[in-house]
Amino acid sequence: MFARTGQRAVLLLVLALVVSAGEASPQSIPASLATPPVVAGLSPAPRAGSVFRNLDPEYHRASLWTRIHSVVLGGTWLVGERRVAALPLAAVDANALRANTSNPTVTWVGHSTLLVQLDGVNFLTDPTWANRTGPFGGLVGVGRYTPPGIPFSDLPRIDFVLISHDHYDHLDEATVRRLARTFNPRFVVPLGLKAWLEDRGITNVVELNWGESVTVAGLTVVCTPAQHGSGRTLIDQGRRLWASWAVLGSKRFYFAGDTGYYRHFKETGEALGPFDLAALPIGSYTPRALAHPVHISPEEALQAWVDLRAAKFVGIHWGTFALAREPYDEPPRRIAEEVSRRHLDPDAVWILKPGATTAW
């Protein structure tokens, strides 16, 4: 019994080290093979040597030891967590999703995974169908308490996939392998992730720096800034870029990925907006002293929506994995309170059930 407990503690310590988003020693970054078009008004990601940095010169994370201490002693999976419960799922009309060739829709699968349909093109954001997110194929890590809103087998054809960064809850190896086998979509990723995917036999990949763009299935996909970090092990911290994404067609869609609050929202709105829909994270913002540099609060998410000049807001990155300390149902309550306080249009702010599809 004590051996099992000790082993679990060691594995959790490894997880804390692995998922930390700090910076480490410089690592080599694979060079792009071609120069994609660049969008005016968006600067490439800064670097210190070969390690990527955030735009904010004052950006500073808590020390690695502080983060380990917080995760190991205060992680939700180590205490009697009673603040999580599976969210109610919406009924999915898989046939309607497959038949849709013209209407812009968005479906929340869970966490940061969205199925977006635009101009007859289907794409996913940060897809994960994992039951547990973490290293060693989810052997250790954080459990999923709300199942995916769409069964993988009910997905329509997927034309491309957007990945914001390499943390386990946003880049799930089993899921991307299955997507590649099933649909062979184009994976559009930040710098450094192409090699990671190719090492796993996924070769239909294009990688971009902030401000660069590519055309996929007739839509323009732009790599836009975020304030976060990267790394799946102790030795690859900061080696791969993190990003948000803009997808431009007959309508304009923005996906924030994981991010702290900074001026990049306003700059992206000025360069590419106004957007028709912005998907912004509203959960995993506690403990605030540690999360603030890399995860926005519900209130900051609404300010980011305003900065982006977006017509509609959809909340993501909540209600799925037991990643933080806030009660699982707190993010939508705080969104509603802030909408009321700021006299924003409540009909423009969407908190969807997993599996719910809405036109935008």
C-alpha cells in the first residue's frame, strides 16, 4: 500500500514538472521549409536564443518549485474533490453535421475542443477525446469528468485541425493519431510542433509563426499571438511556440487557445477584426497568483472579447478536466455576473452544453 502511494506521489511530481509552462535551456527549433504570407500588424514571436518568449517584457511566472508545490499539495486530484460533476450533454445530430455544407456552426465538444463549420469546411480546435490528460498516454494526470459532447465516430469529415500549443490537455497524442488515420486532415500548428507530429507519422502538417498565414480548403488561417508557454518534458520547455488562431472566410473566427491577458487581443482585433465569433477560455484560473500570467479569468475573457471586436463569444476550457481549484460551475456564473455588471449583451455571450451546435 505504501509503495503504491509513494509511486503515485512520484508520478504526480513528474506530471507537475512535465505540464509546467516555464522556460528552460535553449533547444533547437526546426526551420520552416517555406515562407508563408505575413499579416501586417502582427509581429513574430520573440526569442531568447532558441527559446520562445511572450510579448510582455514584464511576463514572469512563479518559480518551478512554487508550481510543483502547488500542484502536488493542492492539486484537485489529491484531495477529496467534490466540486466537479459531469455537465449535461446536448443531443447531437450527427447527420445534420455531416450534411451541412454552407451554414456556419460551432459545436463545443469539451475543454478547448470545438468543431467549427465554415463555408463547407470542417475543422477542430485543440482536439482531445482523452479520458485522462497527462504523460505516458494518460497513465497519470488529470481525469475527465465530462465526456466528449460528440462521440468521435459521429464526427463529420475533418478538413483541418488547429493546435494552440503542446500541453497535454491541448495536444492529445492518441486523438491526433486517430484523426490522422481517419481523416488525414491538415494540421496547422505553431513553430516547433511539425517535427513532433512527424515523429509520430503525421506528415500533413504546416507550422507557422505569429503573423504568418496559410490557405486551407479556401479559408485563410492566421497564427496569432498568445501569452502562455510550452513543454511536455523537463528538457523541451519553451522550444515549441504557443499561439491563438484566426480563421477567415465569409465570416471571421478567433480561437484563443490558452493565454494570459495582454495587449495581443487588441492588436489581433485591430489587424484582423472585427470577428464574428471568438472562442475564449473561461476556466482553470486558480490559484490566481500562479495562473494569472498564463490563464485569463472570466472577467478578462470578456475584456478580450471586447478587445477583439467580436460579435459573439463562446466560453471554452472549463467543465471538462479537474485542472484547477475553482468550483466546476463557477466560470459561467462569473461570466453572467460580469455581463450584467458591464451591461453587455447576454444574447451574444454563449455558454454551451457539450455537444450543443449553434449557428454563428
